[in-house]
Amino acid sequence: MVEKSLLNIKKGDIAGTLHKLEIDRIRFVLSSYLRTRLHKIEKHVIHILEQEAARDTQECSKLSPEELQYAKEYTDNMEGLFKSLCLQHMPPNMQSIDRKKSVPRPNLDSYVFLKILEDQEQVLVDPEEDPVDLEKGAQHIMRYSAIAPLLTNDSVALL
């Protein structure tokens, strides 16, 4: 709809050119975000599917339905390719795949940027230090493992 209205703008109009540039910039940012998200899904697909299988039915999924379908199809395709290229040529006792041993796990102790959406009291950021209070609106860099429970109840948001 916005693009249709931009078609009516005169050729030499600087405002129209700036609007088109802004739309292109937004498209680039969104595609970059989606590329990064798909890369992370592909890198940790087994771990993600295990979490989805263990997830309670009332708990909100971390993936959209399309992303979950993509993850399942990606896993099936990779296993099929691996079996057709490699495993069929191996001895019978070596023709199975142990998913849990063959894939990397995400580093849950890596640091993430986050914003506090609700006041939090007595959050244990580091096991060797005292708990801290987190104020609404503040931004921090913390280990993912320390704030993972706060993500599930929407008390914090990753940036």
C-alpha cells in the first residue's frame, strides 16, 4: 500500500526518494533478521526440536508454526542426505544416527543484551555473587542462563 502511494510521487521529489530508501532499509533489516534466525535454527535444530517436544501444551512456543515446520523438514532432509551419502556405505552396525551425540548444543552461558520489562527482585545473576534487583526499563548484558526463566514469563526482552 505504501509502495503504491510512492508511485504517485513526482520523479524529482526528494521526499519520495527518501521514503523509498527507508522502505529498502526496512526490507534489508527484516531479511537480515530472518536470515540470522534461520541460521540459528539450522545450527541448533535438534536441541530446538527436543525443547518443543518437551514443552507443555499450555506453554508458548519459541518458534512460529512456519519456523517449526522448517526445522522439522530441515532435520528430515539432512538425515536423509546423510543416510544416502554416507551411512548406506558403512557397515550395518554403524548405520544409525544418535541425534544427541551428533549435534552441537547452544552455549547457554553466552552473554545477551536484554531490557527489563517488569521490576525483578533478588535475581541470581552469578552463583558466586549476591542476588540483584532489576529495575523496569533498564538494559543489561547478562548470561542467558541467568535470565532464561524471566524470558518465559515476559519479564525481560532480548535486544
